[in-house]
Amino acid sequence: MTIFLILTFCGPTFSQTTAADARVVEKLPDGDFIVSIEGREYRAVSPDHARRLAKEKVELDALRAEKPQLEQKAVKLLELSENYKSDAAKAIEQRDSENARAEKFKQDYERERDLRLSAEKLKKPNTLEKLLGNPIVQSAIVIVSGAVVAVTAKR
């Protein structure tokens, strides 16, 4: 039947072809045939296969029409990706700079703290501080202050 379809559709093209000139060369597993007409081989497809091919051709044409738009979209997305990569690199650079600044601040703070502690250890209280820190002297200052206030109040 398939050969009949081929001969029916191809008959006008091969007007000088006779039935003796056409033969089946091979039957394919999918139900199609390889036929030879005047020494040239053709693939004869079943009607179901022909419908599938027509449907796939429509899908292919639609995809081909959509391809330029998708390529433009891909280019825009690649540009956007590059911008994001650039922004990320700048953010990483800024983060590293801020981390370095924070580390320097921490080191300066620790150095200053160590210097302050060392200075406090080296600092010797002077004689006046020792004298004023003595409890007897503090008691005497309180007594003398009280007497000065009393005398001043009597006047």
C-alpha cells in the first residue's frame, strides 16, 4: 500500500516510470520502506509517520522563529550576569578593605591598651599622693577643715 502511495504521489514526476522500475529495497523497523525508483533510493513513510513529520515541522518552524528572540534574551542575561559578577567583585573588594581596616583598628586598640597598662605599671605614686592617701593625714584634714569652718562661722 505504501508503494502505491509513493507511486500515486510521485507518478506525475516520474511519468515515464513503470511498475518494473520501482522496487522495495528494505523494510525498516519503524514500518517505513526504502524504495528504489529508476535507481534512486527514497524513503517511503507511513501516513502516521507523515503526520508526525508535518507536526514536527510546524514545531521546528515555530522554534526557528523564536530563536532570534531567545538569543537576544540570552545576550541580555549574559550581560546582566557580567554586571552581577562585577558588582560581586566590587563588594568583595570593599568587604576585604573594611576587614583590613577593622583589623588595623583592633591592632591599634590592643597596642594602645598594652601601652596604657605598661604605663600604669611603671607609674610611681608621687609623694603628695602617698601623703594624701594616708588615713592619718585624711583624718587630720577632716579635723582641721572642721575647725576652720567653726572659726569662720563664729565671725
